Amino acid sequence: MVQVSIRKMATMWRNALRAGNFFTRFSQLSGSKVAQAGTRSCSQYVKIDDDLYGLTEDQKQLREAVFRFSQEELAPLADEIDKNNDFPGIREFWKKLGDMGLLGMTVPTEYGGTGMGYLDHCLAMEEISRASGAIGLSYGAHSNLCVNQLVRNGNEEQKAKYLPKLISGEHFGALAMSEANAGSDVVSMRTKAEKHGDYYVLNGTKFWITNGPDADTLVVYAKTEPHADKPQHGVTAFIIERGMEGFSTSPKLDKLGMRGSNTCELVFEDCKVPASNILGGLNRGIYVLFSGLDIERALGGAGCLGVMQSVLDVTVPYLHTREAFGQKIGTFQMMQGKMADMYTQLSVCRSYVYNVARALDRGCIIPKDCAGAILFAAECATKVALDGIQCLGGNGYVNDYPTGRFLRDAKLYEIGAGTSEVRRLIIGRAFNAEYGVSDREQQKPKKETQKGQHSAAQ
């Protein structure tokens, strides 16, 4: 069975990492029992032509391994997870992700990770999201927002203390920046941290925190210099642990989509945090945040790809099974047009996201393209999901089919990691900056517009 083969592969994966020869061992295994476990069937899944996207043989094998694991372990549970807004076996599943090496993909091997790249990480994110958009979202919050931030900004003591259990799946990770009145407007956060000797006392709340109810280790942002010359200069990132005195979580939110990816409010009431838990330096929290925000957007784009691929996996076989007027409805020109539109949008998004990830692997971070990739992928994901519902007709509108879930999950990506509007603002400002327009000058039209509107109202 795939289950047995994947576990065996995970053992070889870890052993290969210790031996520094991962892909050789992986290739040997993929030619044995894993290969015998079955391949993708065109009648069940729409094939992805990885040659088109320039993936290496190692990356193709990585996708195949995560695909098989996710379809065996996660996909059969996705509808129940969504229906109940709960995944009772998530802790066990998380440890399996750890055994697969998927929770520390961008972590150097000396810290127990697999030392892979962001494109590899995107492939894993895509395939997990293909099985369940919600659990894919939780995976991204853990492996990127928490683990990758610790790798990029933590000191040696912090990495040694927190990474092993996060990478193994024993612990859950999360990041907490947003507040009820401070989402895209980060520096308006009200959570404060006051220094008392060798520790800080945090007071405030964080909202919409993915993995919040489950997290054991969290990266939390708070103001340490309320009267700093600039608001962004007074924010610090802290590593918070479940069980710290004064830290609690509210009941999880009942969301429209991404159900089962638990989200809640975090509450800090005189929460004592050791000064040694400062991440990235005092008053440098905004730098810590933005060092990972572009990567978050690229990875979020990969989540969109997974949702779109799952729409095609359901829709295309349906169109070649359902009959009307004595023929398969997929032979009707209008339905062929729908398939063409969905496939084309997905393919373009995949190329964009993969190229941005490749640039990240080269150390080339271009904020406007990180924003552009998730902007386009998120909006296309919503369109593709809507087309999927339309193709299934009445069946697409009932919860016996997963198309409604795909739409509800897709919509989140137009909101999280900066809304579509903020992403457009980032891109527009980047072009303005290239033409020598300062941030202050970019704000003038907004003020003039507001003034004009005020005058008109009078």
C-alpha cells in the first residue's frame, strides 16, 4: 500500500539526509515499492506536465511522493474536516509530515531540516493543498511563518531549542501579527511589551491567527517603543510558548472556508516572556516580519495552485462521465471552453509562482512579483472554483460534491498575507519608486482626493 511505502520512504529520507545523499536514496526507493504503489490515473486526476515547468527529476519525485502521501492520508478526510471544522487526527498527521521531512524543508541539515529550496517547498505546499486547502494553509503557517522565520532570524540557542520539535511534528508553529484593528496596517498594532528586568510583560490580543488554537511555539509581534520616531521602529518579535503564564487562546473561529485550519484570537494578560526570547533583535520586529512576508506570498501562491488543481481533478473527469443529449457533456463546445479557461489560468499561475520561487532560491527577492504571483493566483483560484461549480451544474451547488469547499477555500487567498488591494498597492508603488516617486509623493493623490470629496460634499 501507499501508506507502507511512504513510511519506508520517510525512513530512507531521514537516513539519506544524515548521509548527505538524499536524492540518490530517494531515487532508489522511488523505483521500488513506491513505484509499484500505483501511478496517477487520468480518469481520477488531471496530469501535471512537470517538463513544461522545467522541474528537475528530483523535484518531480518530490511532487509524486507528496502527492501520493497526501491523497492517501489527507484527501479522504478533507470533506469531513471541512464539515466539522475539525481534524481530530491532526497531531498524528503532523508527525507524519515530520517523518516525511516536510516540516523543515528550508531548514539547513545541521538543524535537522532537509536543506531544500523554496520551489521544493512550493511543490509540497501545492500537493498538500490539492488534498485539503485548509490543512495546506496550516502547513504553510507552520513550515514558513514559524519555522522559516526562526531559521532566518533566530540565534543559535533559539534554533537549538525550538526547531527540533517543530521539524519533527511534535510541536505546532504559528505567527501572530494581525489584530482586530491592525491587519494590513501592521504598525497600528496595540499589543505592547514592557521590560521588567530580564523579561518582558506582554499585554494585548492578536486576531485571525492560523494554528493559534494548536500552536506550541509562536512568533508574536508587540510594540516595545510606543513613542519611537517612526512606528515601525518600535516593534519587536518574541518567541512565545504554549503554557506561558498570562497567555491564552479564545475559541476557534467558525470560518467560511479553510475550515479545520484552526484560527483564533490570542490573549496576552501580563504574559511574562524572557528577554532571551526576542527574535531578530530589540525593536527590529518589522524587519523580521518583512524578511519573511515576500516568501509567505510566494508560498501562498502555491496554495492557490493546489486548490485550482483539485478543481480540475474533480471537474474534468466529471465532464467526461456525465451525459446529456446522448453524449458526454465534455464534448460540448461551451464545456470545452470552460476546461480550456481553467487549465490556462492554472498553467499561467503555476509558471509565475514557480519562477518567483526560483528567484527566491537564487537570493533574488522582488516584492512586486511576490505580491503579483499571489495576487493573480488567488483571483484565478476563485474564478476557477466558480467555473468548476458551473461545470457540475446542480451537483456543483450541493455539498455532496467538494466544489463549494474549493470556492470557500480559494477566497481566503484574496485576503490573507495582504489583501488583493494591498498587493496591487505594492506593485503600483514599486513602479512609482522606479520612476523616482517618493513614498510621501505617492500619498499626495490620496489626500487631494479626500479633500476634493470633502469639498464636493459641502
